[in-house]
Amino acid sequence: MTIKHLLLKSLLIIAIVACSCQSGNYDIVIKGGHVIDPKNNIDGPMDIAVRDGKIARVASNIDATDALQVVDATGMYVTPGLIDMHVHVFHGPNLNQQYMNGPNSVPPDGFTFRVGVTTVVDVGSSGWRTYPDFKRQVIDVSRTRVLALLNIVGEGMRGGTFEQNLGDMDARRTGEFAKQNSDHIVGIKLAHFSGHNWTPIIRGVEAGVIADMPFMVDHGSATPPLPLDSLFLHYFRPGDIYTHVYGGNNSIGDGGGRQAITDNGQLRPYMAAARERGIIFDVGHGGGSFFYEVAIPATEAGFFPDVISTDLHIGSMNSSMKDQLTCMDKMLNLGMDLNSVINASTWKPAQVIKRTELGHLTVGAEADIAILDFRTGKFGLFDNRGIRMETDKKLECQMTIRAGRIVYDLNGIADPIVAPRR
């Protein structure tokens, strides 16, 4: 072999070694945290490595020597990025349009990362006619992953007579539009219909069948109220979603969540029957849809939600709801264990909306991560009527990572600290 060949061979070996070393580098290594990943049945001390926006490794001890950033999560919980499956974020300048391109919705990025949320689902703010504006104004420009349930009303949640218009509830057009835009649309929604009429629900179910997506109902606005057991046992399909499980419209009376319990505070039998059928129960706290007089007897009977969500909008963000972590705090305080609370805020909603690439920390998955801990002290958690329960601990988000980038770091636990990038 000539000197020239030896030199070329040496250079090739050096290049291979260099590439090998480079491929072993991580962008972020999270050290010392307690990982809770319900999909993968992980509940214990683990390190997590992130590279190129993906989960690169989950192991008991990862060498962080070559990581660009190291995060000290000692004493903290590391979870998949939280999924808030019930929000209203189609904010806009039209003051007479409520949640559809109007003032009742909020911009997502201002309310997500600071509480560990990396994915939100806007439920029904837009319909097939107004969704293109929602996608352009909000979905395409938000750092938060924004998905949507399409309203059975073509205009969406414009308010007033628009949401009562049976002529604008086109099941075929809604279902086909949802199917054609399934990159971001994950279901169908009905809300605020006040007629004593099952037609909107029938059409919503039909749209869900066409799109092969779940159908969510905000029940209880009808006058007089439509019976809840009929919704569950005669109209809903397995996988359809009942939101506001501990409240609902007209909750103090015969409608909405008040129908979940009897006058003497017993859980009605059809609630368990609906769960057995595969109906999904969502918290959807909101500004007027969470009441301890429903939640306490329901949870004492073992009836906890499948999904924990906020119903985020201007009427709930500064009321008793506040944010995703506060909703999780309330369920913890009502007896739901931490692993189940994390599951109901990550992997379960991902399954419900059929986006199983989300809500877990599997190697190769997009690196959406929340790092949480508990603040200790004396705190009050109150419902939409002001009834208060006390707790000595509250969840707090220390860091949020979205698609492999640190987008929120409360106390500078990343070393070195790097300013977030667009």
C-alpha cells in the first residue's frame, strides 16, 4: 500500500470517528428527574436526551458531557408536554363574533408554555366556512401546536342566532371538510344550541362518522334540557366526548352536569353505563362549568375524568379555572393520583383525538416535554360558584420544551441558558 493510500485511509478513519462523535452529541440532556410517561409505563428516575427535535434516549443514566445544554431536574417530575384538549384560541378583532375570530378567544402562546402545555385543541370556535381564517391567523403562526374540532355550525362559535341556525349545520359538508383538513382538524363539536331538538346532535354524529373523528358535545343549553342518558345511550358512539362533566350549562338545575347526580348526591347509573360504552368524559372547566357539588360526589363514587382540560377563554383564564395546572391540582385534591392526572393530560387525550404520535416520550417522538414540581404552602382551589377547597401543594411548571427547543424556563435550570428562538 502506497503512502498516498495510507494517508487517504487515515483521513477516512478520522472522518468516520468525527461523524460518530458528532452523532453521539445531544442538544439537551435532562438529568435527575422523575419521569412519568404513562404510555411507556415509566414512573421513576430517568434521564432524557433530545437531539434534532426528537427524543433520542431515555435511560437511567445518560452521559451529558457532550450535550449543548444540561437541565438539572433533580426533585422534579418530567412528563410529556401537556395536551389541553378544550380551549378557544380563534382570537380576532371582530367584537361582535364572540369565540370565532373575536374577543372571547385568546392567543395560545400566552397561556400554554408557562404551564407545560405544548398542544391545544380549539373546540368548535371555527366551522368549515371560517376555519381557513383560523388556520392562517392562529394555527400557522403559533409556536404551540394548535389542533381543532370543527363546529357543526358552518360559521363556528359566532354567537347568538348563528349558533342556533339549523340551516347552517351541514353534516356532509362539515364531515368532508374535516376529513380533507385532517392535518389539524381532529373532531367535530356542538355547543350552545338552546332548542329542545336532537337534530344538531344527529348531524354532529353524522359528520363524525364521515370524517372518522370523535364528536364533542357541550350539553345542557336546551330549554327544556334534553335528557343526558339519551345523549349517552342513544346518540353518542364509543369515543364521542361529553365535556363539562362536573358542570355544564344550566348546571344548577336539571341541565348539563347536574344531571350526572341525583338530588341526594348519588351518581346516576347511566354515567357508569356510558363509560362502559366507551364515552369519553372531559373536565372542560371553563368559567361556569365546574362545580364541587357535582365533582365531589362523582369522584367519591370513583368517577374521575378521562381527560383534564381547561375550556380556556377570556371568561375562564382569570376566574377559578386559571390554567391547565390548576385543573390538574383540583383533580389531585379530589383524590385522583398523580400518574392518572398526568395520563389524563397527555397520553389519554392523544388517544381520544387519534394523534398517538403525541403525549409520550418514546424514542423518535417529537420532543415535547414538561418539567413540573410542587410548591408547598397553603392554597385555595375554588369552583365556579366560589366554593373553596384547601390544599398544601400546587403544581408549578419549571420548564417546557417544544419540538426539542426550550420555550420556557422559570428559574434558569438549563445550563447554559440560551434565549428561545422562533
